[in-house]
Amino acid sequence: MTVPTRTQALKNIWVAAGDGDLNRVQELVEQQSMSPNVPDPYTYTPMHAAASYGQLHVLEYLISRGGNVDVTDEDGDTPLYTIENLDTARWLVEHGANVHHRNNEGISPIEHLSEDFPQVAAYLQSVSSAEPVVPSFAPNSQQPSQHQQNIVSEEMTSSLMQSVQDIMQRAEAEGRDPDAELREVVGRTVLEGVLTGYEMTTDGNGNASDAQDARENADGAKRSRTDHGPGPGPGTA
């Protein structure tokens, strides 16, 4: 049996998770009742630490003990914001991580990772449901139908992945780093998603579209839009 060293014995759960020291993590969780979601003084959790260093075996264990793939730190960042490689990105997505989450600054993990890890950002964009982003400033906006969102999702995903593939092939043939070009295409795709979402909820003049506002009655008939304007509503003296 391996005798723990002094360093191992003193290692806290956040360091152990980042180091991939599963034995120490198990000891702290099972013998000292530490939560996989417990924040350190900087609100960083074991889930963040394991994700940041790509320790998938630790993440597997933490989730089995109640770890939350969408746990947030004080900035509103989930573990998805800390990743640096595709394997960890895939693992988190497959275990339910929300790629549409926005932190306290309104930044998504895709946007956060696009500059330093463009290939990871491109992957997250490609596998996201790509629901068009409905800006908060769209007045009286009506959420696009799921069918409309699915169509946009398929188009954006297909276009992005084709662009990424073309960039990677050209970069390999020319012997250059594709990161700058990948960052550009990911950023452009994110912007297009925002614009598409806005266009789907407005008529181009900043007003909610009648077609988008129309709802179906229980019998399937369309209900006309009711707009009382800036004046008092019905029943107001």
C-alpha cells in the first residue's frame, strides 16, 4: 500500500482535483464530507479545478457524488469557462453543461474561450442548440418557435463546421497557425446568432412583429395581437 506523503495529506480538495489526485479527493469527500461544489475563498470549486486541468476521471467521481457541471463562481462562470481542450469540452457537454449560460458580465463560454481557445469555442458553437439569442432590449419580443430555432441551428452549425474545416485544411497546407482565423470565424458566428435572434423577434424597426406576436388559440386559430398603446389599459377610468 502506498503511504501518503505529508504533501498529499495536506492537499486540499481544490488542489487535489486540479492535480488529478483522485484518492485524496475521495478521502476529502467521503471521510470529511466535503462537497464537490464547495467554493474556496475565491469561490472556485473542485468542479472548476478538475475541468480547468482536464481531469476527467476526477470529474466523473465528483459528479457521482453530486457535482454540478453548471456550478458558478462569484463571477458567474461555470466549469465550462475554465476548459482548455476539446476532450474536456466534449465531456462537459455530454454531461449536460449549458453552453448558453451567461456570466455576470453577460458573456457566454463560447465568447469567453474564443480568443485563447478558438477550436474549443468552435466546438461549443457547433454542438450548441444554437437557439437564436433574443436581446434583452427587444421590446415585447416573442420567442421564436422551436421549429424556427431548429432551422437556424442547423444552418449555423453546418456553416461554422465547414468554415472551421476549411481553415484547418488551409492552415495545415500552408504550415501556419490557424488560431487567429478561427477566432475570427467564431466571433462572427456568435454575432450572427445575436443578429438573427433579434431579426426573428422584431420587424426591423425595433417593434415586435405581428407574425411573431400571434398566438394560437386552444382550437388552433390565430389570435390577433392586442395593443393598447401607451394609454391606460382596459377597464381603467
